[in-house]
Amino acid sequence: MEVYNTIARRKQVFQPKESGKVGIYVCGPTTYNYIHLGNARPLVFFDTVRRYLEYKGYDVTYIQNFTDMDDKIIERAAEEGVEPLALSRKYIEEYYNDAGSLNVRVANRHPKVSEHIPEIIAMVEQLVQNGTAYVVDGNVYFEVRKFAGYGKLSGRNPDEMKAGARVDVDARKKDPLDFALWKSAKPGEPSWDSPWGPGRPGWHIECSAMSLKYLGTNFDIHGGGFDLVFPHHENEIAQSEAATGEPFVRYWLHNGFITVNEEKMSKSLGNFFLVREILRNYPPELIRFFLLSTHYRSPLAFDDEKISAAGRGLERIKNSVRLLLEALAKPAGEESAVMDDIFCNNLDSLKDSFEAAMDDDFNTALAIGVIFDLAREVNTAVQRLGPTLSPSDHGALLRAKELFKVLNDVMGFFKVDSNTGELLLDGELDRSQGLAERLIDLIIEIRQEARKNKNWVFADRIRDGLKELGIILEDTPQGVRWKKDSTI
């Protein structure tokens, strides 16, 4: 099994720190808004990595944090007139809803910054004591020039770097590249007591402190989007290795961007699509399929045409499973096998091909191609069947069904009925919820038409009626948004 290690700039044989066990840390969202499709790509991909490693027999410890205290959270909370941590709690709950829709499994731990202040302070203290960090007016900065390996992940030379948009330019720093480990408190902002006075953590230190607490030094995989390579992950390496004196991470994995009109999807550019809005138009299994249909290191262009193409592909797989289930429901007949040993041998070969694809740097695009091959094999076999099913053919089809389920357990396209273990090909458990959301959208459209015609009484009646049902409408410059009233 080989993975592309960003820091090595090549594929390397995957050898975990401890035989049979894998520790994974993935940077989670900053919780000041609902997650968008760009956030969803690493969530879905690294969930698939976790599933595949478990399929291979590894005992996986999967950690994904929540940044629940940050400049953006403080700013958004002030706009909404709520406490920052209350805002974060709200969007953490919404994260679980959206990620769950995409069949992303809950991590072993979801640590929060606000719950790990003692560990963060202890790590900053260590850096101050060993001379790689310095204190100025209650702020603590990491001194980049004191870490000889700075730039080894991103390939940047500190002498050629300029202070980027996410690096605070502060005259109190010794060097513009130095970054904040601890920020002194500002009036009205949340703060915690520390040896340097009240304040809060910088952005980068949180992930180092939490990953080291739960996975130890030199853990196996650290993942995230390519935009985190610099400065976030570069700074994580510097502060972690300066604090521990040991290598921080064995393998760095980074997924490519999702693009809209050839630009990276991001909140700052305003070209992002919220997952929950997308799911009003497309089923969740299709969005997950779309996100895995391209190799994770390649950019992924988002548009309706590509989503439609992915939908046609997913429907081929669904139809094959349906044909298989219909065939298995045929009445039993005498022994007169249609499917021979070649069919069963092909099933074994397809399983091997699937593993080869995933062993080659988690090539989900190639793995999906194998699932298409399985669908084609099944379709051809089923077409040859008569009105009854012989015991041998029944056994062969059962093997094909189990293979579909095994491969789906890795890819996670379809949820599984907890009672029967059967694949839910059309999200049956979520169908009523999706219908309710579409009805709300329809009602909003009717209200918008009433507002356009200046029928304010009718429009207000719709708004107030929805509110009584627990649906709050928000009229924004970008259009009407709705949310469930969390107090009901």
C-alpha cells in the first residue's frame, strides 16, 4: 500500500508507527457557518480512508477537531448578538446533521479548542522555556528562524517568503513570519487565564496540542485540504517538533480544491455552496459519489453537468443491485447452473482490483471503475437466468451481493438498514425528510411570488405560519434562507 506524502513529494509505502494500528488527525471546520461543499470534500475523503484502513484490518483511531474559538467566530457572534461559544455549539450540531447526511461517520473523538486550553497553554509554555517562542505584551509568538526545518512541508524558503494574508503583520514581532501561539485578550472577547495574562490560543497551536494529546508524537496520518499546507500545517510542524524534539507526523495527505469557474470554492470569494442547500436538489449518496469520483489530489470542478453525469453513473450501480435483488427473489428451481466458475473467479478478481486501486494512494476514481465492472458482470449474468433460480446460481448471486455490500462499506455511497443490513439505495430513511424540505422550498417560492406582487398580508401569513411550525425564514441579500427553530 502506497500513499502520496506531501512532505516527501512522492508516493511512499505506508508503514504505520505501530503494527496493526493507525492514528489519523484531520483538521475540522471552524464553526461559524454551515459547512460548504469545499469543507465536505476532505470530510468524505478521509472518512473513506478510515473505512478502507478498517477494511484492511487496522485498528484506526480517527480524530477530527472543531475550531470553536477563532476571529471569524467572534466576528460572526457579534453580528448575531450571541456569545461566541454558543454560536459554535449551534454550528457544531449543524455539522453533525450535514456530515451525517453524507454518510460521514462520527470520529472517535471530536476535540474542541475551548475544552483543551490547559494542553495548549502547557505546549506554549514549553516553547517559551526552550527559547523558540517569546512574549510581547501578553502575546506569545513562535520564532520561525529558531526552527531550522521551517518550509519543509510547503517547499518554501523563509528567506523568500513574504507575510501572507493569513499571517498577522505586527510591529511587535521579531520577524513578519513569526506567528501567534497565544493572543492577549481584547475587550469583550472570550479569554482564559494564562502565565502571560488573559487571552486565547492562536490558530495553529490548537491542532498540535490536540493531535499530540490523542495520538502522541510521530502519529501516522495528518490530513486536510491543500489550502492548509501553508501556513497552518507548516506551522504545526514547526511548533510541534520544536516542543517535542521528535518528528511530528509520518504521512501528510492533502486533497485538492473544488473549483467553481476555475476558482477555488471558498467563503471569502463568496462562490461556495452550502451542503444543506445542495442536498435540497440532489440526494446525499450522489454528492458523496461525486466527491469520490475524482482522485482526491486532483481539483474537482463543480457544475450541474458533472453532477448529472455522476448521477447517471450512480444509477447504473443502483439498477444493477436492484436486478440482483430481483434475481435472488426468483423461486428455487432444479440444479441447472447458468453462472459457472468463471463468474465467481471474476468476483474474486474484481475484489483484488478494488484493493489494488485503493492501495495505490486511495484511488477512489479507479475503485469506482471496479464497481462499474462488478455491475456489468452482474447484469450479464442476471440476463441469462430463467424463471427459476438453481441452488448454485443462488449461491453465486449471494456472493455478488456480499461483494457489493463490502465495497459499499468502504465507499459509503449507500446507508445500510440497521435492522436488515440491506443497502438503502435511494436513501429510504431520509426520503420523508427530503420531501419536507422540498415542500418548504415550494412554500417559500409561493411567498416570494406574493411579495413580488406586493401581497404583503399573504406573504406575512406564510412567514408567521412557518414560524409556528418551527421554521424561521431569513430574508438576506442573497435570497431567502430557512432554518429550524432550535428552541422548539
